[in-house]
Amino acid sequence: MIQASSVPQTRRAVRFDKRSALPYLLVAVQQAEAAMSAATIVADRLSKLIAERGVLLADGATGTNYFDMGLESGEPPEAWLTEHPDRVERLHSDFIAAGSDIVLTNSFGANAFRLKLHDLQHRTRELNRLAASIARRAANKAGRDVIVAGSMGPTGELFQPLGALTMDAAVEAFTEQARGLVEGGADVAWIETMSAAEELEAAARGALNAGLPYVFTASFDTAGRTMMGLTPEGLAELANRLPEPPVAYGANCGIGPGDLVASILQMSAVAPSDIFVAKGNCGIPQWVGDKVHYGGTPELMAEYARLARASGARIVGGCCGTSPGHIAAMRKALDSGVVPPRPTFEAVEASLGPITRPKAQAGGRARSGRRGGRGDGAE
Ligand SMILES: [Zn+2]
């Protein structure tokens, strides 16, 4: 057995020995080590759970379920953190009871840019802390390991030169949000529904600044690309070139579950050893009057879970329209132990609905300009 004292302390070796720089260097080393240890502990929890359980089930939608629970159109979901914390906790608990291994906090729009629309920007840190602590409370009652993932959505701003957003301002906003999330007990930052590579990077840096490991997912809602033109392969490339890569990455929202599984197939084809997240909508969004409706059945979402797993996803959940009932059906599907062989685009389309890709991406698929409508304010 190796004694701890016999292990050389090479990690602590300081390469520079300029006397004047030493105090600053020591502080920098201490800060880096503090950040590393915080990140390592939390990352291990998610990775450990994936290793233990093979595949993890995330939760379903926040926004569309809140509408069913009484959220008014135009009301920010984050307002419920202070007005109806009991309802926020109840949805987390319902997902956990349905079998979710991961719950996402009610903080999708809780960055200063989005909160400013409701004059709540000065409460960014407090609201994120609250969001994480409510989810933590539900997770702690589960009686098994449940990961609290701190949801971080887009700022809604465009980066320069198309818009006014700078990298520094975006990193600052995401850092503030992530600090609140970690203070409230989040295990991991869950960056979702992203379109721009710059914003993905800014959110990742914000999470790391707060000592949180991160997961990121993009919304491929524009003929196989994000609104800002990122492809699934481009996302895989981005994830692998960041200095501190995500624990897992993938796709959420977008169009329907078939289209989402197609993006997982594309990512796993170029980066087969990575850990992918699939969080697809509950069917294809359809306008009913002035509301977007998601009509997927529990059976459809169970089939989606099997096909997402077979396509390489190790974390499977639902986005808009996915209720605890759908999650329970997905739990059964994943627990059946039956993993079908890696599907073709045609098989996915036949089971789950249309795949919208240019010919080159999907081998014979016609280009479609169809765009998915989204629930407002939260996934
Ligand atoms: Zn969604």
C-alpha cells in the first residue's frame, strides 16, 4: 500500500520563483485549487451517477407544466420562487417520484439580462440561490441520489457585431447567476437552449468562475442548426476545444423528438466517447389558437427515450410539454434494459416524426424551414 506521505507533492511545485511575484502567485494557486476542488467534487457526483446507473433520466418541462399549474402568460416562471415556492418544489418532487435522477432548477431566465425585463435584475443572485435551494430540498427528500442541475438559459441578447452583447458582459452575468446557484446547492450548471457558440462559451466560463462543472445543450430548431447556425457536429467540436470541457453536452428543445434524436446521432458519430444529453420536446409543437401545444403521448416519449439511448445519449429527459406522467413512461422504457441497435435516420423518423435536415446532413432528407415554437420563459 502506498503511504500518503510517500506521494511526491509535484502538483504544488511553483515554477516561477521571482520573489516579488510570489505572494500573488500563491494567492492565484490557492484560488485555482479552491476552484478545482469545488469543481472536482461536484463533477464526480454526476459522472459517478452515470457510471453507476449507465444512463440517467433527467426531468421534463418547467414552463409548460407551470402553465398547467396556473402560471399566467407573460408572468416570469422565476416569480414563483418567491410567490409559490410550494408549487416549484411540488413539480420537482413529482419528477423525482416519476423517476428523474436529475432535476433542473427554476432559473432558466434568471440572468440579469432576462430579469431586467421584469425589473428583477438586482435580485439575480438571490433568485438563483432560492431556485437551487428549493430543488435541493426536493432532492434531499428523494431517498436516493438526485442531481440538482442549475438551469441557465440564454440572455436573449445578440453578441457584437450583430448586437450589443460583449463577451465580458455575458461572462459577468452568467458568473453572477452561477454563484447564486452554487450557494443554493446546485451540483452542476445546466446551460440550455443555446444558439450561439459565443454564448455557450460565456455561460461555461460563468459556471467555472463559480466553481461549478457544467453541462450544455443547444436548440437545433432551424433545419438541423441552431438559430445562429451551429450544427450538432459544430457543438461537439466546441465542447472538445474548450479548456475545461463540459461533463456532458447535447441537444434540448428544438422541433420534435425525432429531430432531436437525429442531432444526437450526428454528435455521437463524430465524438463517440463523449457523454450526450437528449432533452427533446413532447411531440412537435403545434399552434392551437394563440398557444403552442405539445401532444406527444407517454408511449411516444418512451420510444423516444429508447431511441435516444440507442443513439448514444447517456442522459435522457424531456423538454417542452413533458409532464411527470411522460417521465414515468420514460423511466420504464430505460429500466427495461432493452437497448435497440443504433438506429438510422429513417428508423427514427418512422417512430418519432420528421427530421428536418439538408440533404448532406441526413442522407436524402429535404430541407425544411419549419421552426419550433417554444414555451415562453422556461424550458
Ligand atoms: Zn423546450
